[in-house]
Amino acid sequence: MLVEDDEKIRTIVADTLRKWQYGVIELTAFEQVKDDVVKYQPHLILLDINLPVYDGFFWCQQIRSVSKVPIIFLSSRNQNMDIIMAINMGGDDFVQKPFDLDVLVAKVNALLRRNYTYQDETLQLKHRELTFNLSNSSVQYGGRTTELSRNEFIVLQVMMRNIGKIVSRDDLMQALWHDEQFIDDNTLTVNVNRLRRKVADIGLDDFIVTRKGMGYIIE
């Protein structure tokens, strides 16, 4: 689903994705984005920030109330705060305009591959009395449960498959985006910090430890 009010950009992006054999839903009415997401059940959403009526941040929050569909923000904004807001609102990635279409397609391919591959797993990972359910992307500790976003899910899975080992930031970025050279370093920090807060909120502090200059470790 492509939510972009600039007709020229929308047409170019839609035509490019169709050449890659993707079915594309182009929204041209921007007052009922949430309803259209529920109606069409897209596998991924490309969401512009600067939209008429309500901006992309608003619609991301609305979408997250009904769906965990992957969301890639598209924006001409380039401030770190905009990227941080996009991730905190529930976005999975951020692409700054003007962007290279090949890079955008690579991000779409990678995000779809990760999302619908990881979703099929039915395993549990356990450490320090914390249970990580890969089948439903939830974490349990001390009788309390929290749900993870897609990026938090991937970060925790990589970390818990490497207990006692330092996982570098480059390794995590590769697991998340595969083409990490196009990702702002702050994006990874935001995802790791959100994951830490969620785990701390259910009672387990300092589960992921930072090793300065090297990466992260679960001991």
C-alpha cells in the first residue's frame, strides 16, 4: 500500500514496484487511511509523513492500533528527531527523499522477507527466566508479558542466539536491514533502547548490556 500525496512520486514508485511483480494499492484519499488498511490488509505500507489532513505520524499510530504490518516512512525531512519519531511511532524503516529507487526496492524486499519468514517460526528462547516466544513476538517474565515490534523481535532473537557473546552494531544492522550502509546509526539505537525499556517494564533490568565501542551482550 502506497500512501503518498505527490502524484509524480506515487506513480514512479508504484510503476517501479509493479515491475518487480508487486501488487500496489495507491491511496488517493487521505481521510480514511486506517479504514483502507483494515479493508485491503496490505503486506507492507509505504507511508509519507507530509500528508493532507493528518500527517504520517498520526496514521502510523492509527494503523498500529489494528495491525503490525511493516511500515516504511518516506519523507523529505532529514532531521534525526523525525527519524526517531518515525521509529517510536511504530515504523520499521525510514527513507529520505529524494531516494534511489533501487535502494527502496531493496528495503521493501528485505522487510517483506524478514517479516514473513520470521513469522513462521514457532520456537521459544529462554534465558534468566525470560521466555521469548517467536511464534507470537512476545516476551514473558515473572508472570508479565510484553509484545515486541518487528525490529525489536529481530534484535532480541539475534542477541538470544548469541548468549554470552558480544554482538556488534554492524551485525544487528545487517540482520535488520541487510543494506545497513543506508541506515542512520541512530535508528538502531532507538530500536535497542525501546527493547530494553519493554523488558525492564516487565521486571528485568539490564538484560541487554552495552559494551562501548564493541556492541551489545546478554550475559
